[in-house]
Amino acid sequence: MSEHLVGTSHLETAATAAPERRERAWARPLYLLLALLLACALPWFIYPPIALDILCWGLFAISVDLLLGYTGLLSFGHAAFWGSSAYITGIVAIETGMPFPVAILLGALAAMVIAVPTGWLAVRSTGIYFAMVTLAFAQMLYFVANRASGLTGGENGLQGIPRPFFGMELIETEAFYFYYAALPLIILGCFIAWRTVHSPFGRVLLAIRDNPARARALGFDVEGYKIVVFVISAGIAGVAGGVFSSGHGFASLNDLMWTTSGKAVLITVLGGIGTLWGAMVGSGILVTLEDYLTTLGFEGIGIVTGTMFIVIVLLFRRGIWGSVQQAWHWALGKARLRWG
Amino acid sequence: MPETTLSEQLPAGQTGTPVLEVSDLSAWYGEAQALRNVSLEVRVGEVVTLVGRNGAGKSTTLRSVMGLHRHISGNIRLDGQDITSRTAERRARAGIGWVPDDRGIYASLTVMENLTLPPVVDRDAAWSLERIFEHFPVLHTRRNFPGTKLSGGEQQMLAMARPLRMGAKMLLVDEASEGLAPVIVTQIGDIIREIKKSGVSVLLVEQNVNFASTVADRHYLLAEGEVVESLGNDEFQSRLEELLHHLGM
């Protein structure tokens, strides 16, 4: 990808950057620090398994956003990667007793391998057809997992997944400590997504999203780029799915269900398409709400989440985080006008 | 313009060599035939226009040459090599640059990103950023602005600068003067002449025949998907009134 920046000279320096960019340069480390502090503090305020769920679903939705928000591809079969990684992570941990981060990374790798043929076929279509092809693959995997009960436990799922971690019993048994042991993997997934978006490769993805024919005429192998981002996205979804199955100690057919893909899309839309971090906000709201309603014994969770989805789509097209960002920039602009 | 005059303006060894040769190009949109056996050629450092009414097939010719319209028959050669079966991205990498009628600026990217993101396909031919900014000073001023914040003229300049930065040797320009103020059209004309001087060839689709006559060496007249006449610029200028009447402009 280096050729894309050949010849970028001294002309593009911090000194010539627009004021907005300079502001972002100092603000970014601050936001990052705040996000890290929040992530570290989360299990002190929320039941640790729920806190872990927020991060897992958030990372999963980030992987969906990488496709939807930055490449213009709506994958409705991302459960294939979340679920396959959940199973592979479990199988590796049960069969080999490897430390859980290794099992999760192997799960993510397996998801990426599965994504190669899936992506190769799916990126040849766009819009609703892309969504349908990805959904079809996920459903295929669902039925394969159901039939291969010797390996996956079939309808009973894969139960009793251990989380070995160099004999550190607290991490292996306590959800609170496991949260902190798994946090670096979530951060790794977020970093990969962030790096992808903020690289020349990510800029090409935006170009493809905005107008694929134009990108083609500029010499970009549109299908090639789409396959690569699809595989990266699958890997991130795999990390999330692996952490999720390790954290809960089981992987089930539900992880491969279309409803799981739908939930990830819902979280992405809720947080804000194309905002990346909005996915974490959406996940925080949805997972907490689901947990709260379950505790109350309310059974119509789908009615509540469905209503939320409709309200967000109709009234807040940018999602929650996108709307907050817009309001912040508006307020900042007003303040500048008033006080210079 | 007579060929001898053109040859005098070109660097040694580049006289009259065809860069782009299109033979018997036909194109369809479903059942409807948009182009019928269009044949044309563009030589090194030459500016050639495609002139015609709306729906004559001008943009379809450009899109077919770029590889964006695939329902075609005929033959397209670049530097003597058959590129008919190549995809648009491979044609771009072979040196064809595309300046679409909507300018094709990426709104989500800054001017600098719009310029530096596309691959450099020919390092020797590629214009450096310094050279780009020398010829398009407004782009230097606006380099950190997003594409959406540019005026129509600035967008047109960026659209033309981008393939030059890539090192394209054959520019396909669709309606360069459309919707621009006269002073900007004059600037665009100067830029096209500058591009021509550097040895880059230009195939220009243009409805503004007055503008076309100020920048082009030769003209092809298209009507109902066919080339009806091929004229040098001198003849084009002398028959301007007749052509305007013929084209219904």
C-alpha cells in the first residue's frame, strides 16, 4: 500500500494542517485515556459478566461497522465468524488446554479462513444481495454445526469450556479477574479496526463506499479491497466471539443464528453507522437494557429493542454516538462564534 | 489543426504516434444500441474532442474506453496493446485517467487525500505534488479541506489533477466546462493546453463547441451513436455556425 503515499512531500505537515485536525491531535489521546479508564472501571459498577458482554458485543458491532460504515457492505451473516470462533476457541481450550488467549486467537484465525471463500463470493454482489449471500453462508454453518454434534455438542452446545491461563486460578474461575485478562484482546480488536480505518487502506475503503465505479477508474481493485476488509472484519468478530465463549464457558448454536447477526447490526445502527466507537455505546445500552429487562422478568425484550431501532432510524439517523458527536461539534462551533 | 503543426509542438519521437485507437466500437444498454461502429484515434500530446447533442453517445464512448461500460463490441488499443478485455482498474493502471462529468471528488476525503490516495501508475510520467500545486495553486490553498467544501471549479481542477498525479498518459475528460463560470472555463482551457504540452493526450467530451475549438487539435462529431464527421480544428472553426446548426446547439 506504500505506493499510495509515494511523493507525499513536506507539503503535508502538521504546520499546514487545518485547525480542526490540530484540535483532534490533542483530543485523541485524552479520549483514548478516558475510554481506557471507563473500560477498566466497568466491572466495578456492572456485574462483570455483563461488562464483558458489553465489550464483546461492542467489538462484534465494530467489526460490522467496518464493513457497513466504512465500506458500504451490510453483512447479515457475521454470526458465522463470531460463532465459528466461539466453537473453535472452545474446542481448542477443551482438547489442548492451551491458554485462553491462544485459543481465542486460533478461533479468530479460523473465522478469517472461513471468511476468505465467503468474502470471495459475497463481494461480487452488492446491497441486499450481499446481505443475502452472507446470511446464506451463516445459515449453512449453523446447520453444519448442528449436524456435527460430536464436535460441537449439537443442540446442547459446547459446554464446560475452560479458560486456562498459566495456572492463575483467579482468572480461570472468577469473572471479575477474567474480564481484565481478556480486556487486552478486546483492545487489540479495537486497535486493528481503528488502524484499518485510519490507514491509506481505510481511505480507499471510503472511496469504494462512496463510489465503487469511480474507485475502479482510479486503479483500485475494488473486489480485492472488499475481500481484505471482509477478512479483517471476520477476524475482529472472531476475537469477540472467542472472548464471549471463553467468558461464558459455552458455545451454542445461538452464536451462529441469524438473530446474532441481526443483534450486531442493531447495535451498530443504535450506536451510529460509520462512527466505530458508537458500536461500544450501542452495545452498552442494549446489553444493559436486556439484562435489566430480564432481571425484571419481562419477556418482550424484542418489542423494546425493535421500538428502539425504529426510533433511532427515524429520528436519529446518525445513531446515538453520531448524534452526540454532531451536537458536540455544533456546540463547539457556537462557542467559537461567541467567544472567538 | 494540420498534423505538421501538431508535430512541431510535440517532444521528439512522439510525433503522430497513436496512444488510443478505438475501432468499430458498439455499445448497448440492454436492447438499446448506444454506439454504432465508432472508430477514432488520439495521438501523443493531442487534444481530441467528441462533440454532439445529448444522447449522441459521447459519454458512453468515454465510459466504454475506461472500461466502466462493459456491454460492448469492437476493439480498444492503448499504446498498441489490446485492452478491450481488461477491467477498468487495469486500464487505469495502464495509464488511462478518468475525469468524470460529476468530477468524482471523494467528499469524505481531503484534497490531499484525493490526490495522494490513487496509485502512481507511472513514476516517470506522474506529476509531483509541487508541479500539481504550481499549476493548480488553489489546490495547495485548499489541500486540507474536505472534497465537499470545494467550489465547482476547484473540484474540476482536482478531478483533472488526480490522474496527472497518477501518471496517466491518456486523459478521458467528460464535460470539463459544464456548469462553470466563464473565467473558470478559461482557466480549465489553459490547464488542458498545459497538459497537452507535457505530452499527455486528452479525449474530451464537450457540448460547449466554442470552448472545444479553443483547446482541441481535432474533433469527432457524433450523432445517434455514430461518428458522422472528423475534422481538424481549422475546418471546425470555419464551419462553426453550420456545425452549431447541425448539432442543434
